Amino acid sequence: MAVPDLGSVLVSLSEVFPLVVNLVFLLIALLGIVYGTAGLYGLYGVAAGEHKFTNRPVTIDAAFGKLALGSAMIVAPVLMWKFANSFVLGGNITYNMFNYGSLPRSSTCDSIKIAITYFFMALGSLAWLIAGMRLYNATAGQHGAGPGSAVLYLVGGTLAFFINDVADLVGSTIKMDVSLSNVCTMMGGS
């Protein structure tokens, strides 16, 4: 039995990671619907003065916080697609990732770069999912995970999701090529 090399494994993963990113965005949207519903129910409880099912009544700030968080989670993929070309003007790689089929896969090297980019996008979207859950817990009054950790997940997720743009920014700052194209030169490809 032949053992596949790293290049062929990464090429096959370039087809799997987009599905993972879409699945995580679907989970984020579903949680956004749940959180938005909890926010609307909290607003109803504040307006009607009903606190039948809880010892701790929801405040209007917490209800609006849940509603805003739920709304942001529902439209997260659209927001990320709109912001994709904002950080680095001309850095269209992440922007094109959302346009299905618009990335050329002419060589194994291109497929490897796409797989690595999607891997970081999957990590970033997973970090946003964790950040959303921590922010919801903070608005629900649970003090186990404070909002500071949610901010770290949001920032880290953003940096991971826009790895190509971050690499362009770092490369422009330090005047050195730190893009994912170096992966191909390291692996001996073109």
C-alpha cells in the first residue's frame, strides 16, 4: 500500500476545509437565531413584567445585547465577505474564497495554498463560534468566562481567517515575503 505524500493529502483537504468553514458558519447562524430569540424573549419579559421561569429577571441591556449578538452571528458570513478586501486593498485571495469556483487551481502548489488558507479560515470561524458563545454567557450573567477572553477569540479568529491579508500586511511592514507562496518553494514546487 502506497503512502500518500503531504502534497496530495493537502490537495485532497482543499476540498474538505471549505465544507468545515461552511458548517461552522451554519452553526454560528443557528446559534445566532437561538440567541436572537432569547433576546426577543428577554425584551418581552422586560416589557410585560413577566418573570415566571427565572429567578433572575433579564435586564433591558442584556436583552438588547443578546439580540445584537444574535443578529451579528446570523450575518457573519456576509460581514466577513464584505470585509475581506478591506484590510489589504488588492489582497483579493480571501475575497475570492467566498466566490465559489473563482480560485484557479492550476498546479499542486495552488491547491496546497488554498488548503492551508481554508484551514486557517476554519480555525478563525471556529474561534468566532467560541467567542459568540462566551459573549452570550457574559450577557446571560454567567461569570465563568469573561468578555476579555471573547475579545481574544474574536481578534485571533479574525487574524486566522484573514491569514493571507495578515501575511501581506506583515510582509509590507517588514519588507519581506511571508506569504503562503513560500510553502511551495519549501516543498520544492513551483
